[in-house]
Amino acid sequence: MAEYKSIAATDFKSDTVTTPTPSMLQAMLTATHGDDVYKEDKTTNDLQARVAEMCGKPAGLFVVSGTMGNQICLRAHLHQPPYSILCDYRAHVFTHEAGGLATLSQAMVTTVHPRNKLYLTVEDVEDYLILGNDIHTAPTRVISLENTLAGLVMPIEEIAKISALARRHGIKMHLDGARLWNAAAETGISLAEYGKYFDTMSLCISKGLGAPVGTVIVGEPDVIQTANWFRKQAGGGIRQAGLLAAAADVAITETFPKLKETHEVTKKLASELEQMGLTFQVPVETNFIFLDLAKAGIDPAGLIEEGNKLGITIAGARIAIHYQISTTAIDKLKLAVKKALEVAKQRQANGANGMKRPEGSLAYGVYDKIVVDN
């Protein structure tokens, strides 16, 4: 992976730390300055149309964040309570969007633990659908999937089965596709092929793609129009949005083709860590590594501190690789892990037990509790 002069070059806590490139900043200088609230900005309109077309959808809307994109899409599908949303128990829409489903959509949420411990299957979903007219319940109105989730690619065959089930019961399908770019890059499956199975999709451009701000949601024109109402209501109407949209457009063009290489770097690092004796909470498929620190006896706070000594940022069990990470930083990460392992072995030899949990949900990384997709 090429060296990149960015403050993100030494930061492993998330791919959200990626910074805009000179070409993105240059594009911002030449962006149009129309008022996007009035749908008058050409740069923004062009970006929305581009992402919608890539996803096989007729309409798109630029929003400031993945959280906003998910929340207003889900709200746009919900019309008259009582209703509920079904999702994976780890889903970002449920665990890490500030309680938005409760406060913004007033929705009950049915969370499901996948039997295979990796991704939801149609059998998992079918078992937890709430159907019928029982007045004690809140019927399932939307199934919200996430791809990737914890760096795992959800098989498109399973998505197709869940979508068919939803269609049979008149249930809407939403995709939190914050990192759908990664799934598409890894599998070679187009965004449009994924798009066949969803009514709405939310695609972040500020994570692995490296734009400074932004997500594009896509769907049918009527749904996107309703979502636009909720965007305005949430204070998300940007006037001169073209400045941000221009950078996002460049990010898609420049960085999307680089994601596969990022995955290869991640897998190579995982292999090297495995050779050092580390194991993982889930398989390494894209740009995330989830270390099983408890099994290795590594103190998360100690690992973070070892990283700090070497001038790199580690958030505990979750290692995020992005295209701006430097090879030097990766070498330092391996040194930090090696040192943390040595400390763990020494502590075990001395009969010591107990590990200090660092502050913040990113730090500890027990898989049932970790922040998987911030």
C-alpha cells in the first residue's frame, strides 16, 4: 500500500478518519454554487443521479451522514403506527444511531441473532417476522439489512431470499450500505445487482472512499421525495451542497477502484497476526480485523498504550484498514501487538489476571458489544 501524507496514515480506529485528497479539494473549488434545498445545484444533482444510476434506482438524495440516510429512509417507509423494523442485533441503525428509530420513527425494533453468528439468513428473519392483525403486536413493516457488517459480506443469495420473503408479505427492504462499496469491490457484484433487492439504500462516501462529508440515499422518486421532507425537518438541508458533492464525486471515481487492494492489505495483515498467535472474532473478508483479545489474554488498554508509544492510534480489538494507512503504520501495529502479547504471556506466567477496560465503546471489542461500523 502506497504511503499517503494524511493525518489518517497512522489511525486504525476507523475508515471514517480518511481525509480529502488534493483532487477532492480542487473539485470543491470548481463546484457549482446552486441552492440544493431548491434542487438548483448542478454538482449535487449530478452526484445524486450518478449514484442512483450505479444502484439501478431512479432517484437519489445527498445527505450529510450515514445515520441521517438510514433514519430518513426508514422513516419514509413507515406511515401509521403501530409498526416495527426487523434487523440484525448488531445493526448500526439499532445500536449506534442515537436511538433514532425510537425518537424519529417511533418504531418498535425486532433484533435477531443470526444462528450462524455471521449474517442473517431467511430462516432467521422468517422466525421473527411479526405478521397479521394481532392487536398486541407491532407488525413488521421494514426489514433493514447491513452490508458489510463487522467487515463481513452478506451473501447476495441470502439477500435475495430475504427480499423475496419480504415481497410476499408487503414488507419494505432497506439496506444500510455504508460499506456496500466494499462488498461490491470484494465480490465483483455491481451496486445495481444488490439494488434489485431493496426499496432504499444508503451509501456512505465519507468512510473508506474518503470524502469529507456525505451519503447518498437511493430509491423510487416518491420515497426519496418523502425522505427529502425528513432531511429538511432534521436540519439537513444544505444550501451550497455542491462543494461537498464535488468532493464526493471525486472520491467515488478515485477510491472505489482502490478498495480491493485495501482488502488484500487487510488480509495480509490478518495472516501475519495469525502467525503471531492471534485469533479473530469473525473471518476477515474486507477491511476490518476483529481481534479476539480475551482469548489472547491481551489487555485492550495495554494494546492501545503500546500503539500510542509508537505513534499510531489503535481502538482495541477492532483494526480498520483504509487506503490512506501507511505501510510504516502497519509495521508499527504489528510491533504493538507483539509487545502486548509479550506482556500478556508475562502476566499469565506470573499468575496475574484481570484486564482494564479502556473508556469508550470502541476500545474493548467484545464482539457482542463492539461498535462494528462507526
